[in-house]
Amino acid sequence: MKYVIALGGSILCPDEINTDYAKQFAELVTEKTKQGDKFIVIVGGGGTSRKYQKAATYLNNISNEQLDNIGLTATKLNAQLLKTAFKGVASENIFDSRGKITSFNDAPVIIGCGWSPGWSTDFVAFQIAVDLEIDEVVILSKPKYVYSGDPEKDENAQPLYKVTWEDYLKIIPEEWTPGLKLPIDPVASKLALKEKKIGYLTNGEKIDNLKNILEKKEFIGTTLY
């Protein structure tokens, strides 16, 4: 199987770098490559991005594009860090622009980051799935599920175990803004709907959740289709 994994920056680097998680993640993915699986892992900016974006807005009144560029730099730093956890398994090239990598010729694992302003790492993950004809995208985030509403604001919000992209898009804001905290952002979700991609969202902090998805077992999370 071939997978795209969107690894949320809040998992790898919530405030400080979670090196234990990086090691566990690399070990699991490496083990699966021995069974023939191949992976593209797109890493988010996490706490690194938010700290620098917050500092920048304090220093000056800057545009969303400038904020996005700061976030992009954080994703590249996190991607380079994660690549070091893979010992000879990951490609030396970071997937940092569309079309830069078109196959798994060099290695069974490819690490990537954000591409350009206005494109979240969620969107990058789904665009890669479209370009390389990969059917499934795994989204490792903080929330365990997609909910029927914002659980921080709506005490009646319920977890959704399966949901269509059409229904999910009715729950979330229509527009993407830098630093927007959602299980999957609206731009990526619209692309997934258009291209009929399957998304598996789970709490990435628990490595067993990813393991169960890859082994086609029941998992704690939401299937989007």
C-alpha cells in the first residue's frame, strides 16, 4: 500500500520537540516498509510556527501571506528534523514543492513540508495523493475525531465515526486562514471531495492509532469519504 500521512506539527512539536514520538513514528513506518508499504509524510509547523507567527504580529502589522511564509519555514525545519529519525530509509530530498518528487525511486519514505502561502500542509498532503494517485491520506492531529460541532464551544457536539466530505464541510468555516485549528482545513477538504480521496483522522499522539489504521484494524478516529 501507498499512504500519504499528514503529521500535525502539534504532535511532533507541540511546545518542545517530541523526540520520543519521532523515534516511535519512524520505527513503525520503517517496519511497514519492510512489508512493502510506501509513505509520504508531510509535517506541519506546530508550536514552532505559532511562536514565530505570534512574535511577528507583535513586531509589526503583517499580512496573512507573510504569516504563512513564517509557517512554511517552520514546516521545513520540522521536516528536516523528522528525516533524521529515519536511518537510510527516507529520501534525502525534502518534498518542498509540487512536482519535485514524482515516484518512490529513491526510497520508500519521503518527508515533505509546506509548499507555498495559502496552502496548508493538509492541502499539500491531499494534492500529493491526487498527483501520485494515492487513495488514502492519514491525518494525525490532536482531536480524536471529527465532531458534529466545536467541542470546546458546544457541549452537545458528538464524535462522528464516519462522515462524508460534504457533511464535514458544512461543519467547519468556509475559508482558510493561517494558524486555523481544525481537524482538516476547508481547502484540503474541498480537494478531497472533488478527487474522491479517503481520509483517516486520528489522535496522532497515540502511535497505536496509526498502527491500527495501517493494519486495517478498528481505530479511534473518523473516516472521511
